[in-house]
Amino acid sequence: MGRHDAGGRARQPAHSSLSFSAPGLLTKVESLYYDVDNDRLLVADEAFSHRSIRIYNGAGQFTGEVIANTFFSSEPEGIALYQCENGEGYWIITDQHYTDDNKFQVFDRRSLAHLGTIKGQVTRNTDGIWLAQQGFGPFPEGALYPVHDDGSVTAMDWRDIASGLSLTRRCQ
């Protein structure tokens, strides 16, 4: 049986073709996220010597694109994607710290340009994150849910994130 994405399009798994040699070398993989619309697999390498996001296509071939460690003073961890139907949107990637320097880097979905940094008021030591774009309860435009210190979850209102960084509040 074939695999399909949320839009019903057939996708083939990227088996074992990810690079384990330079320049796409992966040392200590933490998280990964595949963007079907832009055929990009973002892989967080948290090894201190790399601390970057390496980008592959759906076939597992390294594209040569890297989100450099200049954005990650500690470990790149969780990855979330705010996705619009036209292929636009935002990548949100954790820069995990055990202190109040824990932050989330935001990048343009297509160009990978850095758009800004956000921090939670109490959120520390974040591994995983999840982004809900649909509104509900106290979050009418969605929320970012980061893990807090391996034991709980906090919520960050998308309206606050979008306003603070002048991002789109809703896909067109």
C-alpha cells in the first residue's frame, strides 16, 4: 500500500538515503519535519560541532541548504511548520536552553530567511514543539505548544507571535 500526505498525494518514504558523509553529514539527529509542498526535509543536528538544520529533498538527497549554527547557541531541537496552501508560511525551530535563554527561531518557509526570535515567559529546556493553526478556546488563531523541561507543555498564542514578528495571522 502506498503512503499519502494529508492532501491525498502519493509519497515515497526516504528509506536510508540520508547522507552520512560530508557535506550533508548528520551527526546527532534530534528532529525532522518534511514539507510536502516545497519538497524539503529539515533535519535538526544537535551535535555541538554542527548545531544546524540540514535540508534534504524527499528522496533523501542533501540539497546543500543549511540553516547555520549562528541561530542556535545551544541545540536545535523541535521543528514546527506554519503552512499556507500556496507553499508559504513559517518554520519555527527550538534553540534549547536549560535557562531563560531557551528560544524559538522563526524562518520564512520558502526562502529560509530568519524572521526573528521568540521566547516563552516560563518555557525552558524545550525538546519537542507542536503548532496548531486552527483556532479554539482562548486561541482563536492557533497556538504553539512547546515542551517545558521534559515534564509539561506551555502554550503561546499565535496572535502574539504573529504580532511580535509582523507575520501573517492567518493564511489567505
